[in-house]
Amino acid sequence: FFLRRHPLIFAFDLAVVAALGIVLVAAFVLLRRIAPELLESPLAQPVLILTSGAYALSVWLFAFVRFVDYYLDSWVVTDDCVLNIEQHGLFSRTVSELRLNQIQDITSEMKGFLETFLTFGDVYIQTAAERERFQFKNINNPDDVKLEIARLVDECKRRHHHPQPAPAQAALIT
């Protein structure tokens, strides 16, 4: 299955972008009330336009980076492995793979009222290896994901400990 963070996480980022946009509008309204002659000044007007344009572009860049990070951070669980795809900024991505037969511990965690009420949280996957544990951050239904991964791990371990005979060997056995 394919997992992505809960949409509410991106909604928080959108709220920050909206607040930053309101700051720009409020600054112009305040400036118009306090010093309207500054908006008409031949020297100050281009500076204000450039400054507000740079600010607005920065807010849009922040929004775009947060969207890319939200959209491209994902986790893929197959019947053989777990893929962790982490986007770091616009031009950096890390893809990690973990075989299901290496998994030793799976933990799900929901902290706080909002996470419990909306059933989203984190899932941690630990192996015996030295590598860090995998973390699925802010996903929907972490308890269900944990149970499904545990089921897949059991199936994978059974498959590797009791391999099915090859078709040529099966014909010799019968």
C-alpha cells in the first residue's frame, strides 16, 4: 500500500501561508492609514512595490516547498519490502528500502487529542541492524497500518523459512 501524511498536516502549512499573506495586506492597509503620502512618493513607491513583491514571492516559495515536501514524502509497503521516500527541500530526496524479513519491532503512536480524535499518528519500524528505525510520520490510521505490516512480516518470514518447492522438484516428490 501507499502512504502519505494526513492532509491536516498540509492544512497547517496553508494556514501559515494565509497568515503571512494577511500580514502583507494588513501592512498596506496600515500604511495607507498612517502615511498615505508614502504610497504616492516617487522614491518610496518603487521600494514598497519591490519589497512587497519580494515578500509575496517568498511566501509563495514557502508554500510551494511545503507542498512538495508534503506530496513527495511517502511510504510504500509491498509484500517484500518497505520503501521510505523522503523529500528534503526542492532538490534533495532520500529513498530507503527495508526488507520485511529484517523487521523486528513495529510501534504505532498517537499523541494528543487531535491525533487521537482524527486517528493519525506515527508508525516506527525497527530492525536488528544499526540503521535508524523507519518512521512513517503523521499517517492515517497508524494502528491499522501497524497490524497490516505485522501481517505482511509474518507472511514474509513464513515464506522465507518454508520455501515452496520449485515446480521441477514438486514433480519429483509426487
